[in-house]
Amino acid sequence: MKKLLSLLLLAFVAGACTEDESSPEPQPVPEPQPEALTQPAPVQTEVTENTLSVAWEAVEGAVGYVYTLQYRNEHGAVTPIVAETETSELTASFQELVPATEYTLRIKARGDGETTLDSAWAELRATTQSPAYLSGPWVEFEVSYAERNSYYCTIDVTFTPNDKTTAYYASCVYSSYFDDDPDNPDFIPNTEEDMINYLLAQKPVADNHMTDTSWGYAYDFILAVVGVDAEGNPGKLHWKQLRTMDRPSTGGSEQSEASVRIQHVVINSGELEGAPESCFAAVYRFEPVDGARTFRYEDGYYAGDFAKKEPSAWRDYFTNLSNAYGEGYDGYYSGWKSSTLLESSDGLYYYDVTFWDASMAGETYEVIYMAFDEAGVPGAPGSYTVTLPDELPAITVPENESSTDLLRAANAALQRQPRTVCIPFRH
């Protein structure tokens, strides 16, 4: 019996030793994770009144670079001046910039996606040079007015340039947008240099004559003109604060049948070139109907705002030119936009786009509008309701030609408008 127990014990020990001597299973070796590249360090190399050049050192491991040029206004709204652009160069140059204006260059190094990742964005702020102004050339002007219809009058201006002037630029601008004291040369918030820059961005005046038919009766405005000499240097600004003629005693109560039909689609802002990231993009298509020649609209009102005011109040709002600057509706809104400024692909449909912050998911707002017939008589004001999705739509490839046309029109609208920034819901 003792011998049997001994044999069993030996067999157990032998089996245990066999298991201990066996090799462990090999463990997988973790693959190295890609790391983000170092940020580029852009530096300003040359700047003039209208141009800017920058350069940066090569980033080790980068397969290329992506840059964009932006303008940020005093309220923080960001406008892409140059959309995101890929390059393999170590320099970038920008033309046709506005003098005395600060721009922000954003740039990142691109990784290959396998061993390296894109770097974080680096920023460089640069300000274009202020222009040198001359004491001349000078351009004089005379102003007269004529009746157009019950809502708008005509401003006629005749210019007389001096012998130094080879071209000149002029415009009528709403008075309170600049300054209420024409004897004060220091505009608040704008300066005379700001006004000159604004004028030089327009087309030159032809035939020493200018006609503006879009002004209402009894409105204050500023008429400003600047001449340019043979070398292209702007001269002294000539400007006056004026007032259009009083409204005729008859008329003013007509209402036309003009209206507008609105359709919309909400997409991810990533579908549009140069748009801000991670926003709702509300793309509108407007169709003037029932004799409508033009229309004006504004979006972002709270649901129910349209019903809170009488139609006559909205008629006053959309016929008052000052409200294009958001000055006439409790101070909360950015101002209406006109179909004359919207993209039209075939003379019938007009397109525009507004970006809303992702925090507005699920919110409902109103688009309020009013159309005008060929004689400028307004139709009944109306409203259109938009409800944003509960989450940002995915970025997709257009499914058909109709979708492609819509994105093309939205991209055209985006390149045209300055308001390319995600905005939260209005208060």
C-alpha cells in the first residue's frame, strides 16, 4: 500500500514539473501610435497697404501645410478671406487686402495619418499699412431729388473733378452708420480713412453723374466722394450730411400682391468651402411670385415674433432703410437683407445661407420677409418657420444633380456674404 502511494506521489510531481516547464503564450507587441506634428511658426516677411506675405520653417515629418486667412471684426465675428488652402511651399502671399486692417493667418502642418497626425493650428496676426493721403485731388458735387413712387425717391448727383483727378469714387451711405456731426473730422466709430477705404472698394463713377433710386423720403444720409490721381493715390475726402426730400402728400398706403416663396435645407457647415466648422448651415432658396421684383428678409427671430406685431409695423421695418443695419427692431437683430445682394443662378431663384451654433440643436426660429413689385410697392409681410435638427447632420456626398446645384448655390452665397460665422440664438 505504501508503495502504491509513493508511485502516485511521484507521478503527480512529474506532471507538475512538466506543466511548469512549458513555455508561456507570446503576448502581442503594441503598435506605435502616431503623434501630432510640431506647429509651424509663421512670420511676417512683407506687408503693404494691400498685400501680406508670410513664411515658416519646414516642420519635420510634414507632408504639406494648410493655411487660411481670416478677418475678425470688433464684435468677434470671423470672416474667411481665403478659404483653407493646401500647399507644399513654405510661403504664402495675399493680395487685394484692405489698408490699416488686422488679419489672422492660421496654419497647420499635415501628417501622413499613419505615423504622424496634423499639428495644432498656429496663428499670426498682421496689420496692413495705412495709406498715405494727399491734399487733393478734390471732387465737388451738386445734389437734386425727384419723386420715384410712394416709398422711394431718386437722388441725382453731378460731380466736377479738378485737374488732378483721373478717376473718383462716390457713394451714398446711411448717416447714423458713420457720424451725426459733419463738422467733426473724427468719425465715431469710423474715421475719414475708413470712409475712403470703403469708397475705393466700389466701382469708379462714370460720366460725372450718379443716380441712386433706393432711398426713402426724409432720410438723413452722407454723400462722400474721393478722387484718385494719375498714380492711383487717393486725395482728400469730400463729404456732406444731407437729407432726402419729404414724402409726397398723397399715396403711401398701397399694397401689392407681391410675395415670395421660401424653401430651405439644413446641412452641416462642413459641406461648404470656407465655412466655419461644426455649425448648422441653413440654406435658403427664395422664389419671388405674384409680380414680386425684389424682396427683403431677416432670419433668427423667436417663434411667434411675427404675430406679436401688426403687419403695418413690419411694413415700416422693411421699408425703413436704416433697419438694414439692425437699428430699428429693439436693437437685437442684425438687419434685413435684400434680394439685390443674393445670388441668383437663373434670374428666378435666389440663394442665401446662415450659420447657427451647434448649441441651437432642436431650436425653432422664424424667417420674416416682405416682397416689392416693379413699382416698389410692398406686398403683405410674411413669416416662414425653420426648426433645426436635434444634432448636426453628417457630411455627405451629393446624391443627385439637384443636391449638387443647391451646394453650388450655397457656396456662391457663402463667398458673397460677410456674415460667415456661427451665431447663437438671439435674445
